Amino acid sequence: MSRADPSGPQAVTTAAAASAADTALRHCLQDAPDGIVLLDRDGRMVFGNGKACEMLGLGGSADTAPLPELLTPEERERWLQAPPAPLLLAAQARPGRPGDLWLCAGEGCLRGMAVLRPADARMHEQAHIHLLSQALDSSDNAIFLCDDQSRIRYVNAGFSRMLGYAPEEALGKLPRELISGPHTDVATLDRLGEEHRAGRAHRDHLLGYCKDGSPLWLSVVATPLADASGSLVNVFTDITEAKTHEVLNGKVLDALVREEPLAMTMALMCQEVERVAPDLRVVVTRSEPDGQLCTLAAPAPLMTAGTCGWEHPACMQALRRGRAVVIEDIASAPLFDSQRDALLALGLRACWSNPIRSTAGQVLGTLAFHCHRPGPPTAWHRRLAELCLHLCALALEREQARSRMHRLAFYDVLTGLPNRLMFNALSEQPLMQAEQQDTPMALLFVTLDRFKRINESQGHAAGDGLLRDLARRLHDIAGPESVVARQVADEFTLLVPGCAQQQAVALCERLLAMIAAPTVVGSMTLHASASIGVAMYPDDGRALETLLRHADLAMRRAKDEGGGRFRFFSADMNRLAQERLLLEATLRDSLRQGGLRLHYQPQVHADGRGLYGVEALLRWRHPHLGDIPPSRFVPLAEECGLMAELSHWVMEEACRQHADWRRRGLDIPRVAVNLSASAFELPSLAEQVRRLLERHQQLAETLVLEITEGVMLSAQPQVPANLHALHALGVRLSLDDFGTGYSSLSHLHRLPISEMKLDRSFISEIGHDPAAGALILSVLRIGESLGKHVVAEGVETEDQRRFLVDNGSPVLQGYLFSPALSANALEQWLGEQAYARSPRS
């Protein structure tokens, strides 16, 4: 059969019938008592009966009139957006005819048809109720109404969204039937039930459960209705996030601020997590340097079962992989083969372990959640883990920083040994035990001999390497009960419990032999020796401070005797120490109050041409002890930090005196001054000398500064810089005690040295030791070859003078000519020798 022609007779008949039906419908609607309008899909009215036109003030025709345009903008938006349901809308047709109309656009009415009725009080009430219902449904809170039997009569849409129950599942039920779970507090539920039955307003919070079993914390507020029905309006608010922050951030952060111990803080965090999430058991571990895990906090049953720390497979895997490990079912996970039974016996079915990372990304440890039900972590569990990981990282980083600060405060950075403070703390227990058990103990004070020379000649890197090696050797030779520490610089201490005097002797001998063994630092092989002082408990003192002081005194005695040896403390050392303290205090006063003097020893030309110059020598007359030799007070000045001040005073006084002689017509060609090695390390030395010469109007070439071989060989870059700067000023430099140390001819050639001084130890051997004579001749030839004056000091006999003159020594100094004299005595001596007018050379 062929398809019917849409334009054929049958189609015409159908269209005619439809038109007739439409006309009939319009006639029927025209006489209806209600206002009725037909709308197209754009909301335009295509028909309105007479009642509708009258109500809308449209006259006799509503065709093509847009209904939305007859509404206020707010009502128009409501109508366009509203679901099919009755709406109370305010129409605004023509002036003088606005009014509230009941617009029925749903609930049995077609979306293309609306019924209009004048709004009465009942319609206003229905619309108001509908508006309130919409408002309640839009709330995120679960709002429900209970009758006087505590059964649910009404729930809003928020109830279904929060707890997962459809209204028909909740109506007629008791609230506790819907929200209680394995860890819901029964006492709280009972209390809420009593308040409900009594019709009293109340508020509380509890852990509840959704339909799917997921937990959440609820704030419960119940308010009775102001009628006789006994109904209560109940509001559940999800406070899970707030509860989590309150408990964790509040209590744990407070513990961090109070700097509670790390393990205590982590245990607190685990307890709080398990309180807000009772279905969890939490384990926190810290990564150790050896790659293992140390448990910081865990429930006692897990600790007892041996399922924590390095034994925990999920935590170890999270540590090694650096990412989360999720075990949804321990019962079937191969990873837990060795611990499955222990964990299942504790009711634990799932485990989620996360690495704890520092802000720099370093894995510091792990955080593991164990759950009583199998499955992946919920959104809340993930949020809990996120917060806990942040707190764990904060706590572990603070602990690391605290450990670093503790190490910096109590351990030596260079050697890793305890420092003085830590030594004092670690010594308390051995001292207490020695007193309680009446056992002996030795305290050894060890210092390297001539360590400063190694630093100056080989550089600080070599010195540091030597100290590190010494620390290692001391640590190796000391017993496990001993306390080894670096006090300062090259000084070390050993406290040896249970060590009697004979054992201390053997220990010192081993130490000296061990220290004397060569030390390789980089490409250098260093040789060192040490001085050791020993104080015995209880004979030399019972307090640590006393033992340290006495061992230090004994060490200084060993060093004064040449080093490379050990000495035990004795009573006379204490007396000498007291005398030393007195000397130090008096030296300070003498320096600042004019108690020091300079004496001057003449230097003469060997050929009889007259005075070459004078050497300024420091003298100190103690008010009670008499004359103190420089060999005694100069080292003291170095130890107590007075050398810079002392050197400056000597230069100042020598230049002042020289200027005074010049003004009074005494022609003294030059004055030589000894400066300490530390003075040549001062960046301001050359500038100090320049100002001093300028202040006294002295020619630079009349000032001679004597340096030691240690200064010449110093590795300090400031030293050669100062030597060249002084030479540029015109100041002459003299190498003192030439031949007694480790002079290098290359240094002598490179540095601006004007003269060399032959040490008195060579001069005293003239006529006794042929080797000494040969060495003197060598030095004289070196000076002659390099164009440098050679001053022979310590000339005391005529034979010595004759030998030196015969072999070409140009300048002589010593008691044969004159001892060191005061300024006045020197003037008198010059007059007697007729040197006062000798020409300069």
C-alpha cells in the first residue's frame, strides 16, 4: 500500500476537524469562570479567555501578548526558572489594575496553559508554605520534624543529601535508627532521646553514620514547636571538618608551640585522630639514617604484635617508594603475609600508609591509618591524613631543627666531638658514680705542640685536618665509658672513669705515641706532638671545674718543659698558677699606667765606624716581684690577648724616644723594634706605622721592625701584604734569629728583608764547635750575596768579636759592647764612646 498523500483529501479533512476542535475549545474556555491562557513555547499568550483578559487588563484580546512582560522583573525570573508548581505572581498589566494573581503553571496544568485566579489569603498561605519548603530544601543542614514519640514526620532535601536516606525511608523512624553506628556514643543518643521525649530544647554533638556506613560528626540542635503537638524541629549540621581542625590543629599545634617531646606530640595526634575517627588506628614512624623506621607513636596492641616501624610492610614500602600505599583488604594482600593474622586478630582490615615529606620534599617518615573495615579511604579519611601529614612534617622538621641547634650548641662542628658545655653535662654521671662507688678517675688535658706554626706554615686546612684526625684517634683510644671532648682550638679533654694513676700513665704513653704517628692531610704528611696534663679524682679535686683547672696547669707545665710529654698535677703548679694570674692583672695595669720601660742595646759597626743603631728591648719591673724577664711576661701577654696593645706601645715609645734624641742632637741612625707574629696579621698595621712616623716626624728608614722566621713563613695572606706595604713606606725589615728555624731561601729572596740577625746560639759556640763557625760563615756569605746586612747578636767575648770581624761580619751587638740600657744611660754610654756624632749608614 502506498503512503497517504499529506496534501490529499484525507489530510484536508483532518485539518478541518482540528480547526473545528480548536474553535470549540476556545468557545468552552471563553465561558470558564477562571482566567485561562494558552502559551507557546516562548511564553507568549496565543489565547486568553474573557476572564483572563479582564484580570490582566488586556481588553478583549490576549493574542500574541507576552505573559512574562506583564510580570515584574523578579516575578518573571521566578516564572521562567520555576519547576512545574503553583506560583503566586504579581501581575502588572495596565495602570490602575496591578494585583496579586494565583498563576497555576503546573501540578496537572500543561506548561503551555496557565490558570489565573485572584489571590486570596489561602493562596498566600500556600505560596508561603511552598516558599518555606523550598528554603528548607536548599539548606545544607539536615532538618527534620519529630512528633511527640520522637518519630520523624518530615525531612528536608538536605537530610537526604547528608545522610543518604530518601524521605520515605526516614518517615516514621526514630533518628537513632538511622544515624547510629559501631562507634556512636550510646550515652549521647540516650540523652538526646530523653530530651526529645521531655520536649526540651537541647544541643549536643556526636559521631553518626550515613546510610552507606561512612562516619561523620554531627551537631544536633532540637527546638520544640510553639504548639500543643509536642513536635520538635531538629537540625543536624555536619561538623566533621570543624571537629577535625579543632582537635588536631588546636591540641597538636599547642603541643608543638609548647615544644613538647616529639614522641609525646605524635602520640597526642594519634589519640585525637582515633577519638574523632574511632574506626582508625594510627601509626607514625620516623626515617632513620640507616634507612629503617623508628616508631614514634602507635597503639599498644600494634606495638605488642610487632607490626610497627621497620616491621610494618606498608610503611616500609611507602618509605622506599615515596608514595602512598593503599591496602584495601589485609586478609587478601600478599604484602601482609607475615603479619596478617596479628592484624586481623586486632580487627584491622585495611591499611593506608603515606610518606611524610618535608617542605623540601625529603621523606621524613610515614603515617599509617589502619581501618576496622575493608576498603579504600573515604574522603574524610583522606582529609584526616592530609592534616596529619602536615602536622607530622611540621613536628619532624622542628625536631630536626632542634637537633641541629642542639648539635651546634653542644658539639664541635669541625671534629664532631662534644664541646665544653656537653663535656660538662656528660661528666656529671661519671663523677656521681665515682663518688658513690669510691672509685678513681683521671681527667686528661691534651694540646698539640706548636700547632700555631702548623697553621701558619701549612695553612688552616692542614690544621683542621690534623685536628679531625686527632679527634678520631682520641675517640678510638678512649674506652666506651670515657668522655672525649674538644674544649677549644687544639685543646682536648678525656674523662676516664675507673682509671688509677698507673693506668693513666699507660694511657698517656699510648696517646703520645698515637699522636706522634704521621698524619696525612691531602698531599701533605704532618708530624705532631702533644703535651698532656693529668688530674686524678679525688686526690686533685672532686669537682669537674677543679679537675679541669688542675689538668690544664699540668698540661702547661708539660708544654713549658718542651712538649711531647705528660705531667701529673702537683700542688706547686697551683701556686705558680696563682702567681701567673697576679702577673697578668699587674701586666695589664702596668701597660695602661706607664709601668713598662724600654731599654736600648747598641749595635756597632765591626770596622769601628761607629754606631749602627739600637734595638729597643721591653723591660718590666714588678712592684713586688722585681724585674720580670721578657721570656716570662711576653708569652703571658700573648695568652691573655695583650700583644697587639703591647706591640703598639713599644713602637710608639721607641719612635717617641728616637724623636726626642733627634731634637736634642743625638744622632742615632736607627731603632729596631721586635713585633709579635700576631701584629703582622693585622690589616691596619702599615697604616698604624705610617701615622706613627708622621706623628713623630720620623724618617721611615730609621725604623727597623724585626720579624721571626715563623712570620716570614706564615700562610696568612695578610702577612706578606703587610711586609710589602711596610717596605713601600721605607721601613726596614730585619729577620730575627736567622738559622734557628725553618727559613727558606726562596722566602728570603722574595720578601723585602733588609737585614738578617745571627742568633746568639751560634755566636756562643765560636771556638767550641767547628760546625757553628761553618754555619756563621755560610750565613755571612748568604747575606753578602743577597745584599743584606748581617747583625751578629750575643757577642760577649773578644775571641767572638775577632772571629766575626775577621770573617766579614758587618754589625755586632752584645754585652762585649754594652748591655741594654735605659734611655739616659744610653746617652751617657754614647758620650763615653764618642759615637753620638757617628755618621748614619
